[in-house]
Amino acid sequence: MRQLATQRRSHDPAAPAYRDDVTGLATRSHAEHRLAALLAHAAVRHAKVAILHIDIDRLKEINHSLGRPMGDACLRLMAQRVSDVIDFKGSVYRLDSDEIMAVIPDVAGLEGVVSIVERLLAHTRLPFELSGRTLFASCCIGLALYPDHGGTVTELMRHANLARRKAQARGDMRHCVFSPELLDDGPDIVALRSELRDALPRGELELRYRPVLCARSGQVVAVLAQPRWCSPRFGVLEAARWWPAARDNGQLDEICSWVLARACRHSRSWFEAGSGLRVVVGMPAEAVAGDMLAERVSEVLAESVLPAGLLEIELTEAGLIQDPDHACVLLERLKAKGVKLSIDGFGSGHSILGHLSRLPIDTLKLDASFIDDCLDNPRRQAVIRSVITMGHELGVRVAANGVASRQQADYLREQGCDLLQGSLWSRMEYSDSSS
């Protein structure tokens, strides 16, 4: 296997203790020793060394929904793909459950390493077959460069990891180069995980309701319920800042259930007051991979006595593409209950396009990255027009996320976009305190 060849090229000892049982890659311990030797050699020659911290997206979901053997098979395949791209340029190591590190010595500079990172992102996102299933995986990558971003093994590995976290916070299949600003980017992850464990029982989570407007009439037709953490220690944190910690803590199911139940209770009170607003509740990729979402939706609708048509479940494109066949079954079950369904982050990297006609969805939400410079970027405009046309031909509404200016709203309305949301209407947002 290529990864074993990579170890031999790196002069890895043959002792089994240096090899990971699942992937055959060298372990963290040997990675640290090897990196120390490379840095000492580079210091003498005034050379540069690149450290890539690679996290396999949603490997925990595959373990949870399809079993550990399937997860291990996926990990082996992804490790092989990383080794294929790194090839003779460097060495590849397994750090942790879903984390891999690549070390590339004698690089000319950042530009050449970024091109390798882009090839890694493209190669690891290709579909693969496991036990008769077509699955999709990908990775997020943090990059640190010696001596630009640190002078020791500890510094460089930490800084590559910080960059990887930043990339992961942006979504699947992203990369980030370390910068000093990341050292001050939010609270320490260990402390944050610890504090988050009891945040829900302490009543520190609240829902922030953000309006969704009809593009033609300008009327609010739905509200998006998003959790945020009002921490006495860290301040008010949006979900993107602490969601990875919740995942690491194993709290996603608990928090998602709380969000769903609380949003439906509030929606019921609005319905009783005469409002016909839908409440939109986003669900992470883990909810798609599991089997409990449809049952939990049934329970919450029964508990809240909310008409099913006033609840919209929003799922990410990245989560659906992980296992399209399973996603189709899940969405059919949800649709049968009468709830509305939408796909968030459409076009953000993973393409569900080939399966779109099979999915019983009501709304496609364009990723905010397409909206940011839509007034000046002809390529963005072409994508927006194409998605709107395709959506309408499929009988699906098209929403735009991330609308920040009146000019953007006017442009999207002219193109036929159905729904709008974003910071332009932040003054209409509403928060409820936990109780």
C-alpha cells in the first residue's frame, strides 16, 4: 500500500508500535520525532517545511450510522487518497480518530503547498463504493509553515491544528493557512468543551429567530431558529463557534432535540395568536446519518400540537450527499408527516445535483458565498440564474442566504429568487431566553 511505502521513504522503523492498526500509517509519536529531525535539517539549510493537519469530515457519522467496520474502511481509503496526493513529496501520519498529518519538507513557499492542499481537497471528495453503497467523504485542512509559523514541533502542530479548526468552522472541504490572529480566535477549546457540557441544564442556551422574507412582497413568511450560547465566561457565542465542541462532547442529539422542541413550542404560541409563520429548524449532518430524526419530529409535533405544515426542517447539502440513498428515505419519511423540507448551503462544495430530482424538498437555499459579490461577479450571477431556473423547473422555491444590502435584495428579486434572508433584516431578529 502507498501509505506503507510512505513510511519506508521516511525511514520509519518496522516496529508495529510505530504503525496505526487501521491505516498502516505511522503514528503521532513517530510523526513528532520525524518532524523534529526535519526541522533541525531545515534550520541548517534555511529550508521550509509544511505541516498539514487533515480532518476527515463526518467520519464519526459513518461510524455511528453504518458501524465501526465501515468507518474504518472509509478511514483507510481516505488515508490512501492523502498518501496518493502527497506521494514522494513527504510523509503521512495518523494523529487521532479522524485526524491525519502530512509533512512536506523542502517546499519553495506557501503557493506551492496551497496547490497540494487544493489537490487533496479535490481527490478526497470523490465518491467511493463500500459494501454496495455509494458514499461521499471529504476533509478540512489546516496549514502551517516552518519557519514562518513557528520554530518547534509543538508550535507547528498546534498552529496547523488551529488553522484546521478555523477551516472546519467554515464548513466541509475547506482549508485555512495559519495566521497569528488564530491564537486569539475565541476561547480555549478545552475550557470551552468543559463549560459547554452543562450549558443546557444551566439555561445558558437561547434561540435567535431570524426572518425569512418573500422576495416579491417583502413580507416575513418564516423565521429561522438558531441556537446561541450566552456563556457567563465566554460571552454570547453563535453556534458556529461552539458546534464543533458540542460534536466532540457528544451533545449534538441533546441540543438538536432541545432546539426542535423549543422552536415548535414558540411556533405553536404564534399560531394560536393568529400567525401563519413557518419556523425553520436547521439540522446538522449527523441528524441525516442517524435514524432518529423522523421519530423525534413526530414526537415534538405531538407534544407541541403544532400543525406540521408550519415546521420546516433545513438540512445541509453536505449532510445529504454523505449517503444519498439513506437521505432520500429519511426525507420521504419527513415529507409524509407534512413538514416542509429545505436544503441549506446549496453549491457550497458537495453537489447533490444528481440526486435533486429524487429528494422531496420544498426549498433550495443558495449558499451565502454566491451572494457576497453577486452584483459585480458575472460567474456568481450565472450560477444564481441557473439555480433559480432549475429550482423553478423542479417546482422548488429558491432562497438566498447572506443578503446584506438593498441592492443585493433588488437584484435577487429581479432574477426570480423566492425567499431572502440575511443581515439586511437584522433589526427584525428576536431572541428568547432559555427557561
